[in-house]
Amino acid sequence: MIVWITGANGFIGRHLVHELAGAGHAVHGIGHGALDATEARRLGLRSWINGEIDAANLDALAAAHGLPTHLVHLAGGSSVGISIERPFEDFSRTVASTARLLEWLRESARDCAVIAASSAAVYGADHFGPIAESAIATPVSPYGQHKFMMEQLCRSYAQSFGIRCTIVRLFSVYGPNLRKQLLWDICSRLQAKEQALTLGGTGNEIRDWTDVRDVARLLVGVAEPAPQETFRVINGGSGHGTSVADIAAGLVRQWGSSTVVRHSGVSRPGDPVSLLADDAMLRQIGFDWCIPARPGPCRLRGLVQGAGFVTPRPLRFAFSHISRRLWAGGYNYQRNLFAALARFLPGEFIPVVFAGNRAEENELSELAAVPAVEVVRSEAFDGQPGLAAALALGLDRAAAAAFHSARVDVVVEAARFFGWRLPVPTVAWIPDLQHRSLPQLFPTTARWRREIGFRVQIASGRTIMLSSESALRDFRACYPRAGNRVSVVRFATQPPEAFLNTDPSEVIAMHNLPANYFYLPNQFYRHKNHQLVVDALAILKRRGADVVVCASGSTEDRRELGYYDLVNSEIKRRGLEANFRHLGVIPLPHVYALLRASTALLNPSRFEGWSTTVEEAKSFGVPMILSDIDVHREQTAGAARYFGVDDPVTLADHLMQAAQAAHGPIIRNVVPHQDDNVSAFAASFAATIQQTKSSSLGPLG
């Protein structure tokens, strides 16, 4: 999704940006508040316009980044008190801004789905018990009146112009980084050790409190209305009420304070006695509140004293070393991730790489050269000696001890499981579900090892990190009952400057390659489908076409020993040694040099979670010839040549056409705006890690 958020710099807006960016969506913001590029990226925003919601700013955002698929409208008045003191200002912020927004959508982006945040204040003051969406709106404050006018504008544009609008009437939202309203006021005064608190009202007022992180999930969850609906209203409340007196008394107990709480008996104008949601519609659409509705005093105290998304020191996360020899894509993922975080979110994260004593020193040295990266060696990471204990007893004690010693805040499990009792918040990175899509390529033991590993991670409540929307669809299909938080973090790469100092012409000459060649930098796994390339080259040879494919990568596949020899024997049998040239494992600077000068990148893979080689080709603007699988379409958005995974004829046609159009090597450099892709990758991963740490603090209570 391409999501625009009005008011993205506000309390709810910032949490919503984290939620959306953590799921891999492109998020852009508009509203008031100065945000420099670094701060915007840290939040997860790809762009930010500090200004009014008007046609000029909306046009500028569309010109720079394209039209939105979804728009979450959070901008507007936020205080009953201010609406009474300055009603016209509140009207302008809520009603006039909405009118300008809807008119722009009518003229420029009618297909965009709108989610508008309203307020339970529209119901007025005369309700007792749960309030259904069908209740008559009788707002008593300018704030409530203006929110209802905003709703009516949305209804009008939905009915008259077909703009799909979902109204979410929020109740009492609280959570990390809220610096106003009743709960914050009570906590702050207790923190200041006030001996007496006098609160307005009687104390019997009932409120439906919801945590802002759940509210962000809700706003994302209602983003797709049913096709037949152009307008709907949904209560954004839990259906659980708590009195102000109970909350205040619980907070006093938590502080261990002797503070006396009194209630004046005088309510502010416009304050209702009870605001409690009827949550039937939320239950009908299947939304569950993850954080208990009653805001427990222990957590509220923590929020006042600094808990939340912002940590006082860099967040330290653990990643097990991935051997480049065994999985080059995984190793490159780590290196690029660490470099992206260091560049775009400096000082916020410390990646701690845990490696066995037998790990290759040159690989670890390359990772350690990235700013802020720490490397820890331990025999606990030589293979998986603690796996049996993790499965049987719930904890890999040696690994847990290593994490504790290194002061790790969050663990990322990559092809590892450290146990459901691991006392550290954990993200399970599942790059793909290839064993479910192509089970015939896995020995039975290996297939079940992967399946059991994923299932225990899901059952352990891990945050699941996936690499593509394609992988997300596979995950939902394979594990339909999984209730885990799931984030889609799309990998993007920007090669280190030092890797680009190698002269491609020298590398081409070193390997005796022609001026025009196709580059296939895939390891020799069966699903990488090298055999199809051999078949296509044989077709081209019969046509009299002299086409060269240069391949590089490891020949080792532990699942199928001898696969490389099988492909190589086919190359020799068909007399294609001059056309298919395998260079083996070559240094990364040479990989980039060959990619930059190639006629096109070739990837015939039958399955990918998110192709590293495609991302690397995109970073240089290299043409691509790719197998026609979902994830390749997702990565390239149609900007490539495609062929079926069992169609050597179409592949041969593409190779011939591209070869005929080529006129000598073109040395390409990093494309403009690649920084945007890499910073979005860093922000998406950061949001996933931060949300995992934040949610691990447990229920509020």
C-alpha cells in the first residue's frame, strides 16, 4: 500500500507510521510540525510535508511520490477545552481541512480508500451503557459538533462521488508518548509527589480506554472496506469501561503514595458521564484488542517514567551469523541491513552478531567493519547445540546466557530457535516458505525440520518478519490460525562505496568474458533452476546465436549433493562450455563489477522470498530477465522481461532479443533515489524491532 497520513506527527500518527512501516508499506505524511529528513526516516516516513492540508501540498506530494492507495485522516482538533475556548480554530482544523482533502480526492484520487479518525464525543452526554454506531449523534461540545460535521462531509462525498470512507470513532486513547489528558495528568502529579489531587467530576465517570498501539492496528485493519460499501462507521472502543475513581485509586496504590484524591463534583462543559463502546461491529470484523482495555497502574507509571518507543540508549539486537558460503543472500542481507541502519538511523541500534568459534574470520571482519556492529564468538553458535533443549525444555541456556552477557534487547531468530522461555523479546525471520511450495526439493527430514521450526516459533508468540507480500500470502495460507504480529520488511541494497572502486573492465578481462554477457549470480540449488538456462542456451546454439551466460556462486547444496555436477555434465554433453561459464565464489566487489557491466541480470528461480540479486540489479538500473513468479513481479512492478519457470523457448527469445539490442558494455552506477529505498528498508526493520520490544512489556496492569 501507498499510505498518506494527515497528522502523522501527532500522538496517534507516530504510532500508526510505526505500524504501517513495520509492515513494509510506503508511508508519507502531511501536517504540522518540523521534522528533518533523519527524524522522518526514524519514524518510518518516506517523506513529510510540514504545512496545511490543501491542494498545493497534496499536489506536491503526489508529484513526488505518486497517488495514495489509502489515506488515514488524523488531522483535526484534539481537545474539548480548546474547542470551547477557540471554536473557529477547531472548526478550521477539523471541518475545513477535511473539506479541502475530500475535494482534492474527488478531483485527483477517487480510488483512494479513506480512513478518518472521529471521536465518541459525537454521541453526546446522555448515554449510559454501551453505545452502538446506530445511536443518534447529539454532540454537546464544539469539538464533538465539528467531528460530526467531518463525518457528514465524508458521507456526502462517499454517496455523491463514490469515495470509499471508513469513520472510526475513537474513545479514550492513551499510551507511550502521550503528554496530556487525564491519565497523564494524574501520573505526572503523583510523580511530582503532590499530597492532594483534586479532579473534576464525581469520579464515577466511565471511560473506555484503549492503548494507542492497538488503535494503530485497528486503523490498519479497517483500511479495506467491503467492495459494496462506500461509507461505514465503526466504534474504536473495547466495550470495557473503567471509572475515573478506580483508575486514580489504583495509581495511588502503585506509587505507594499517601496522596489523597478528591473529586470536585463539577464537570467540564461537554464532558459526558459515560462513554462506553458497543464493540459488536469490531467483533464481527474479527478485530481483537491485544492489550487489555483497563489501563493498569503499573504500566501507566512506566509510561510516565519513560517507557515507550524511545529508549535512552541504542537498542541492541542479536543476529546469528549467516555463512556466506552456505547462503550468500542471507549474508548479504545482514551486511546491507547493518549498513542501512548505521547510515540512516545512526546511534539508534547496535547489531550484535553471534558467531561460533569456527566461523570464517574474513566474513566476521567484513560485518564488524560496519559502524556500530559488534561480534561475539561463542561455542553456543557452533551449529545448534542447544536446539534439543530449546524444543524439549523451552530454552537454549548457553545462547540465552550469551544474549544476557551482551545486554541484548531483542533477538532475531534466523533459521534458529532459542526456546519459548527465552527471556528476551524475539523476532522470527522467515525468509520464505519454499518447503511448502516446493516440497519435492527437500529431503523429508529437512522439510520437517523447517516446518517444525516455523511452527514452534509461531506457537511461541514470536513477531514474524517476512520479506514480501508474496511471502505474507503464503504465510496466511499455510498458517491461517496464526495470531502473531506479522511485519513485511522488504530488503533494499546500496553497495558500499569501496565495492564500486573495482574496474568492471578489469574483472571482465580477468575472467575472459565477452563485451556482452548475461549475469546469473545464484548459488547452485535446484530451485534456482540453472537447468532451464542450459536448455535455453542449447536452443540458441541450434539457432546459431552465440550468447554467453556468466554464473557465479557456491556449488554446495547440502540438500542435494551432486546437483552442480549434474548441471555441469549437461553443459559439457551439449557443448555449451563457451556459453555457460561458471566462475565459482568470487569477491563481492567482483560480483558488483560484473553486474554493473552485464547486458542483463538473469534469475530463473522457481521460488524466492525476496530476491537479493534482483534488488542489487535494481540499485544499478540493470535490465532484468526473470522467471515469472509472484515475488519477481512484486519487486519489479512489470519493469523486466519474464518467462515461465519451465519455458526455455521464451527465455531463449528474451536472451536473443536483449543480446541483439546490446552494443558493448555499459558501466552503470547507483541509480538516483536509491537512498529512499534503503532508508525505507532501515525504517521498516527498525519499526519491527521497536514494536517487538515495546509489546514485550506485557499487558498494562
